[in-house]
Amino acid sequence: MLALTRGNRLQYLWAIISVGVASLMGYAMPLIVRVTVDSVIDTQPFDLPQTLVNWIEMAGGREAWRQNLWVSAVILVAMALIGGLFTYFRGRYTAKASEGIAQRLRDRLYGHLQTLSYDYHVKAETGDLIQRCTSDVETIRRFLAVQVIELVRGVFMVGIAVAILLPISPKLTGISLIMVPPMFLFSLIYFVKVQQRFRRADEAEGEMSTVLQENLTGMRVVRAFGQQAYEVEKFDRYNRTNRDLYYKLMKLMGFYWGFSDYMGFLQIGISLTAGVAMTVSGEITLGSMLVFTSYSSMMLWPVRQLGRILADMGKAMVSFERLQQILTQPSEPDDGVQDEQAVRGDIVFDHVWFGYEKDKPVLRDVSFTAKVGETIAILGATGSGKSSLVHLLQRLYDYDKGEITLGGRPIRQLNRKWLRRRVGIVLQEPFLFSKTIRENIGITKRGAGEDEIIEAARIAAVHEVITSFDQGYETPVGERGVTLSGGQKQRVAIARMLMQNAPILIFDDSLSAVDTQTDATIRAALQKRRRGVTTFIISHRINTLSEADQILVLEEGRIVQRGTHETLLGEEGLYRRIWALQEGAAQEA
């Protein structure tokens, strides 16, 4: 975690210097009281450096000071002001350093998440990732802003106190430190236990955040199936687990603070008793006893504070581990060539095998050729491998065996990011950002003009719908496009894809929410525009697939039928059965 401070260490150095000056002022104040009591009010010799003694004598000596005791008050006020000023500097420098670290850490996390594979994001829980990037970063920021400097301050306070007290009375110094070792040991044991409990509590909070995130993003489904009561019960279950873990954590912390308070007051009692006895016996002066009494608590509370520091350190270490689990994930390789001719050539699948898990193939020995400008339609039952096939075209995954070539070049030789910018895709459930319709359409082409956006919307048969809204293209779509219907979202997503001018287009069941007439209108407009564009259409509607140059029928990851609409209608198989069912349903309607 120390590596996080790189770039802000000068600010921490100034903060440490400020802590040192403020601590010196705090410890110097009891010494002024001691000198006033012993050497001004009483007649003890001045226990000060000779230079200071000479200055006092030049100013009139003991008697003059005794007649002007307000001088001691002025010195104490001045020291308090200096200490307060440097305490302000400490807060200022630590705040600047910790906020800078938190900003860089958030930027680093967000940037790294963009580089992780599609497979990682499919498996990761969104709510947990959000909690790590917000709550865990904030935990680290608080530790670096407060407790790191508190640790330095504690070292300063104990070190300065021992250095001042030892020359006065080594015996009473030892007595004043008698409770420090057991309290330090107690704090270390507490640190080990609290770190374990913080880890379990953080994991439970991440799970609860995931449940909350899933419920809010899926509220339409929850309401559609009347599952509100079940969702409330599920959240309550996770919430109770989170509460119980934090309750156990708070009990442990309460025990630590209670017992450390007892040890602290016990130390003060021991020091005071010993100090009074030594003062009565003449071993030390009254002023020295007052100094020891003040310093005993000033030494002990930093050790007591060590428990809070260690608790926050434990929580920060747990948070850092959780962030490291993200940061150590390997980034998706950014190698490969950028071959514009390849993506504008024929697409060939040659005996391709692929599976998400080893020995569980999803695609089995798939072979076909899509010539430039052709439309390839894909039909199959759920789980037959349709979406997996087009995922390979975007290199969201790499296949296990066989070969996929674009323009004769193996697809594995092409740069992933570059390739994806040249493969346009619209999903069945398209994702729209919480922006205006204009921003959603133009997001794939920064700086796109008004005419380009309107043209894309016209082709997607959504322009008239958009202009019917009060705010037109400036209409906010809401989170995930919640203000639009399913068909409207799909058409906005199609318009967004068309802005790419990609040579390869993929429609992954992306016309399922529009009526057949709108479906035909969109396909006709696309047909005029996409000369030289290779298109893949996944659909269960035979009408959508019927005009394709080649239709592939998948079953259990294998191509079991291929051909044109007319060819497949002449064969016994899945395609003709689905066509018959849809034709029968249309006639009944």
C-alpha cells in the first residue's frame, strides 16, 4: 500500500514536519508550566539551556518574571497558536495527498476495467465491482488521510516525551511507561482479529450491493412477475447477514476501547501515585510531578490510539486486497495488426470448435464461407450457439480449434479493439446510456453532424418516433433507456450501429421487439445502404431470414442445415417446421 503514495510523498513529508512542530509545541507547554511553578513562583534553579537563562537574567531575572506572570500565559497562548497553525498545515497536506491518491486509484481501476476481457465482465458481479471502486477506495483514502499521520504523530509524542522525561527522573519515566507494552500487545491481538472481521463484513456488503443493483436494474421484470415481496425478503436476508457481521465487529471494537480506557486510567493513577510519593520524599519537584502527570496521558493515548490505527489499517488492507484482485487481473492483449483489406474480404469458418469451459464445446466443427456483401442468417434453438458464433467474430472470445479468417488472414492476427470498431452489432436487449437520443446515436462517431444522425435514424425507422417526442432528439432516454419501448430501443441501437459505417454488421435477434412491417421497412432500407457490407442476422422470424443469401441452422453447436430460403423449405428439418408453425399462426391471426 506504500506504493500508492508515490507522487505525493513530498506532501506527506511536509505533513510529517507539521506534525513534529505541533507535537513539540504540545510538549513544550507543560515545560513552561514546570518552569513557572518551580523556578518563578518557587526558588528552584532554572532547568533550562544556559542561553535561555542568560536571556531571563537580562530581562530582570526571576523577580521580574514573578511580577509579570502574564508572560507565561502569553508564551502558552503563542505555543498553542503555533501548534494549531501547524495542525492546520498537517490537515491541508494530508488531504491534498490522500485525495490525489484516491483520484489516481479510481482512474487506474476504471481504466483497468476497460482493458479486462469480456469473459471477466460476464462473470463479475456489477454491484460488487461498484462497491470496490467506491467504498473500498474511500476506506483507503481515509486511512491515508488520517491514520498514517496519526501513527507518525504517536511516534513523535512517545519519543519526545521519553526524551524529555528521562533526564528529569529515569525511575518515574519507567513507571509512566509501565502500561505501554501490555497495551501495545493488546492492540496487536486486536488488529489480527479486527482484520478478519472486516474482511467478512466487506464481502457481505459487496453481496448486498449486488442484490440491490440487480433489483434496481431489473425492476421492470420484478414488477412484471409480481416478485416484490420475494425481492424484499431476499434483500432483508442479505441485510441481516451484513448487520450481524458489523455488530460483531462493533462489539470487538467496543471491548477494545473499553479495556484500553481502563488501562489508560490505570496508568495515569499509577503515575500520579508514584509522582506524589516521590514529590513528598523530595526526589522530584512539584513542577516535575505536574509534567509527568501531563506527559503520562500524552504518551498513553497515542498507544491507545494505535488500536484505532490498526483497526483502520486492517480495513484498508482488506480493501486494498479487494482492489488488487481487480488490478492483478490480466488485461486483454492489445496486440495484432490492423488490416483494412482483411475486414472487407470473405469471412471463412473452417472446422471451428469453441467452448466456454474445457471439454464442454458450444460450437462443434462449424464451417461456412460468407462472401463480401452477403447476408448470412442464423437460426437455432436457445443454447444452440448462435450468439457464441458472432462473439467469435468480434474476438470477445478466441476459438479452441479450427480457424476463422477474414480476407484470408487469421482473425487471431487482428487487433481486438481495432476489429471491434469495424464489426457493428445490435443485441436483442440493447444497452442505452443515460443520455439524450442524439448522444446515444452519435456515441460511435464523435462529432457526427445532424444530417448523419437523422439519416441513420431514418434507416432504422425511428426518426418519426423521435420527432414525435416533445424534445425530439434531445429527449433523455433514462437509465438503460427505460423511457423507450423495447422496439424503440432496438431501433435507436440500430441507428447507433449504422453510424460506425462498419464493413461487418451483426443483428443478434435485434428486430424481435418490432412489428413485421417495421422489420421489413428496416431491412429494405439496410439493403440499399449496405453494398459491400457482410451482414449476419440471428432471428427466429422466418420472414426476417428469408431474403438472406445463406441460412445456417444450428442444433447443439453444429450446422445441421444450410442453404437459401427456398432450398431449406424443400428439406425436412427444423427450418421448415418453424416456417410451418409461423405460417399457421399468421393464417389464424
